Amino acid sequence: MEPMEDPPVSVVMPVWNRAGMVREALAGFLEPSASIFEVVVVDDGSTDSTADEVLAAAAASRGARISLVRQANAGPGAARNRGAQEARGRWLAFLDSDDLWLPWTPRILLQSLIAAGDPAFAFLQTHVFADVSELASIGESPVDVVEHPDLYTMRLNAPLAMIGSCNMVVRKDVFEAVGGFTTEVRSGEDTDLFFRCGNRGPCVSIVAPVLLGYRSNSPDSLSKQAGATEQAIHFILSRHRAGAYPGPDAVRDQTLLKSARITIRNFFATGHPSAAYRVFAASVPLMLSQRDWHHLFRLPLTPLLSLLRPANHRFRWRP
């Protein structure tokens, strides 16, 4: 038997106790339209029948080659790193096990990567959903790809609904050059990777059509855990102070400050004001260096401003 040709794109999917959901995430790869892709599923120490569901999907696939790797629980960053080690594609696409690719995603993603001339990164337009039935209203539209000189610039300017590991594609050689995801934290490891890769080459954002459905109501999503989110932003700010992230300094610091402001606003909006003020205090040196006087003086006043203009300054009191 002749060896299989390496796929252009390897999809890496970490899973942990997702027996009731993983088949749904894999469904889009089972058809012939995804036949030149591979999917590497990393079971991160599941205690349910997740592995059995993945093997059943792999056996039924008429499209992508689906393989399963098992390891003791080590967290999402370590699981993605293990999947990347096993992957054979030139590009790595990361997909969470509660999210979904649309039927046209494999075709449009590959076309966009080739047309862009081998970019270091690509990010997919996302639609946030609570119930799968909501995706029925999403249709394929003309392709719109925006090119950026680097990942920092993309994070500042791209018209994307969200930016995270779930909608990221990275060239494997770039991913390996920076050592993959950190395993020091279990939330924010994607943001840390973005900053370590900030100047590593051109980036494209595929702003149309929607290529990813992002599930907003997964009860175990780390992004919804305030403690983990706060730990992550403090970790990233400390890494910046230690000089871990490459320049150019101005665009890097603007990008980091934007991430910090978003985190502060989200903490205020979801009823975690103490966390918001702690992150604000840690971000003050960045605001001063960037002369961001507007947010330096207004962000701490969010509880008061929410009484005057609640639509612009979201704030929630928690008992």
C-alpha cells in the first residue's frame, strides 16, 4: 500500500468528556468534501465514552482521515500541542469540540490559504450560537479575505466576531518555532501564543462567509470562568513585563492594551468588579506608556457611568 500524501491542513481537536457532543463537531469532516484534510483528536484524559465516539466517527468517515490520540489530563494547551506533534499538514487548524465548521469551510479555507500565498496565520469569521438550529440561517456568501502584515495588526483591525484558538489556522513551522501553547495556564494560552507570534509573518482574516459556529453555552468553557480569565490576563501582562513578546513595540503594546481593556469591561459587565479593578491596576503602566488617558480615567468610573449611560458602560451588581 502506498503511503498517504500529507494533507495541506490538519485539524487539531482537544476533547475532554464530550461523549455527547464530539460526534457533532466531527460531522462536517465525514463527507468527501473534506477528504484532503486530516483531523487529530486528542482525548485529554476523558472518563466517559468520548474515545469510543471518536473511533466510531473515524470508522464512518468518507472524508477526512480521523485519528485519535489519548493522554492523561494535562489541559487544553498541552492537548493541542500533542495534536500538533502528530499532525502532518502544512497548516494547523484548531477546533474546540463544542464548535462546528460549516459545510463550505474546508473548501473556502484551503482556497483562501493558497490564494494568500502561504500566510503564517489565518482567522475564520465566526457566528456565536446557543442552539445548533440557529446555524440553519447561515448561508455561504462571497469570499472576503483581508490581508495583514502581521498578527498584531490583525488583532487591532480585523472585522471578526472573535479571535481565539478555536478559529485560528497557523503554519506548522511557525507554531513549532515558538514552542506551541504554554502549559503554565489553562486559560489565555491562545492569547499568549498570539503575542509570541506577533511579528512572525503575514496574516489573513477570512471575514466572509461565516466559517465557524462558536457555541456560547458550554457549561465547562474556561473562557466563562472569571478566576481562570483573571489569572490568564495577569500571566500575559507579567510575560510582557519580562520581555517575552517581540516588537514592534508600539503595535504590540496597543494590541495588549486592547486585550486588557476588553477583559476589564467584561469583568464589569458580568458582575466581577473586584477582578476588573485588579486587572485595571496591572494595566496602568501600559495606559501611561501609550498615553491612553481616556481609558485611564474613565474605566474606573464604569459603575457610575453605567447609571448615566447603561448602553455604553455595562455593569452588573452581584449579591
